[in-house]
Amino acid sequence: MADETTARKIAMKLDINGQNFQTEDGVELRTLAEDEEAEIKQNEPYINHEGDSGHFDELFLFRDGSYIAVSGDGWDFSDDKRESWDGCLPLCIQKESIPW
């Protein structure tokens, strides 16, 4: 099992349901991220494995290098490769080289 990241811990509080933006007791995703001192970026560009690009509406970056990306009515959290949304990598995330 992968190391427990800040993004994954928050995702678990939201039942790892990318359309759920509130905990059962009403705490919003943004508040959870702010409590973890996330750097918040708006309209952050990304690229995916096919070379397609776009932007995340909102990106919560955590000190451990993990992140939660919000796009439209959903969100996803970074995996072990620091990707989300089926291979998307925010351009602000530095990788030595993109393997694809």
C-alpha cells in the first residue's frame, strides 16, 4: 500500500467519492484543505498521457507533494506517480522527466 498522503487522508474523509464535497458533518473540501495549509491555485493547467492539455478549476497542493484537483463537479487526488484524473499531471508539479 502506498504511503498515506495528505490528499488521500482528505479524500477518505469524503468517502473517496469525487463528487462529494462535504464530510458527513458538513465540513467542505476547501476547509479541509485550508486546515492542512494547502497552497490553492485557480485554473491550473495540466497535461495527460496523450499530450492533451486543459486546466483544473482549482488545485490544492499539500506540503507532502500530494494534491487534490477539482474540475467541474468533481475532484480527484494524486496517486503514487503524482497524477490524477486518469494520467493528468498539473504543470506546476515538477517531475524530472515525463515518462510518457
